Amino acid sequence: MAAKNKSAKVNIKVIAFLIGILIIAGIFIHFRPQTNSPTPEIVTTQETTILIGLSSSLKTGGEPREYQYSNWIQDDGISVPLVGQQLIIGMSGTNGVGKYGEFSSDDLGQVNEKFLSELQAKISTYFLNEGFRLDDKNTNLVPNDYYFSTIGFEKGNIKCLSSVSKQSDPFGNISCGTVNSEQMKLQNELSNVYNEQKSSYQNSPIIFRVDKMIGDFASGSSSYMSGNQWIAKNINDVWTTVWAGQDYPLCSDMEKYKVPSSFYPGCYNVETQKEQRTYAD
């Protein structure tokens, strides 16, 4: 009986000791010096700063986001892509979109010519006050027609485009960026293909892109109102279009110019009148 009492007393002491250790550890954790974990550095570009300033000026609360789909027309008339940031403005102000204007309901009729002209005027004033200049080549405004209008601004190597669309939500798209130098280099190298494509659009100011270049072959797209894909080959140091269209290329053309299958998803066989999804090099 005495042994049992002694064992119980030992267990009580062990439990008390463990509880004491836990209390001391808790006090240490609570009162220990706090250290801030490192936060990732936020890289702020010129484009981001400009668009944040515009959002603040218009009181939209919108946040810039990465954007690579704007096209800038150079002095030589060739369109090049911009890499930068985009600010979207709309009626609801959700998912990072800046809310502009007072809308009691989802009434797109309020997004009219008067509303958009006043908005574009405020955007223009902001950019001009920031030292930008208007760029005529990248400005497309038709009086009293705001179904889709664009104003271009330029300051050094920063290019900005402000586009608004009537009766649409979101209705504003402002992007700022710098010229994609790698794409511009490829486009300059394939200038002959660019001229060939431009002539097929009656010399309109087309959007011309080089998507892939491997060895003596290149592929890309061109568009104006509508668009098509193209494949080119370097023949005697001259880049020449070997196919352009919206459908599959002819298998006979691909065989004739020995185009690698990686440049097209399939081809059309005239003899079998069927599409071939693969082509053996």
C-alpha cells in the first residue's frame, strides 16, 4: 500500500514538472522579441507608377496588371507590340477593375458618347500634365463615334494607349509599356514577309507578328480587320512566304518546301481530299 502511495506521489510530481515546463515555454514564446519575416520586394516600373497615378486621379481604385497585347505604330508604319501594364476601368469595380462613374444599375446606355468623351478628356489631361505628348499615328478618333476610339501618348521610351468602347463594361482600357525589342528584331529580319503580307491587305497598317523562327523557317500571323497565319522560308538569303491562310496548308506545298511539321498542326491532302493531322519530315 505504501508503494502505491509513493508511486502516485512520483506521478503527480512528474505531471507538475511537465506543466511547469509548458508554462515557462508559453511565457518565453509570448515575450520573445518579434522579428518581421522578409516580404518580397515589389518592383515598381515607370508604367506601373504612371497608371497608379491615373487611377488615383480618376478615383477608380483600379490596380495595374501585366499586359502584352497592345500594338504601337512606329514612324515607318510598322506595328510593334508593347510589354508593360494595363489599367481597366468599368462600371462594377470588381476583380481589380477600377470603378468609374455613378451607376445605379447595369445600364450600358449610360456609357454613351458624352460619358466617354469626358472620360477621354480627363485621361488626356493627366498624360499631358505628366509630360507626355499626343501621338497622331496611334490616335484614332472619329467625331461623335465612340464605339471604339484610341488615343496614343508618348514620353521617351514609354508608350501609352487609351481606348474606350461605347456601351461596354468594362469600357476603358489604358495600357503603358515599352517596345518588345526581341519581337521588333524578328519583324525587321522578316521585313520582306511583312511587305508581302501587307500587300495582300491592300497596304493597310497591318499587325504583323513572328511567332517562331528555327533555321531557315519562320511562322507568324498578320491581321487587319481579319487575320491569317503564314509560314516563310529563307530561300537564297531572302525570306519568302510559302503559305498564308486561315485553313490548313496544302500537304504538297509543305513537301515542296520541306517545311518541318512543328510549324503547322496538319495539312490538306488534295489527292485524298482529307486533312492530315501529322506530317512525317
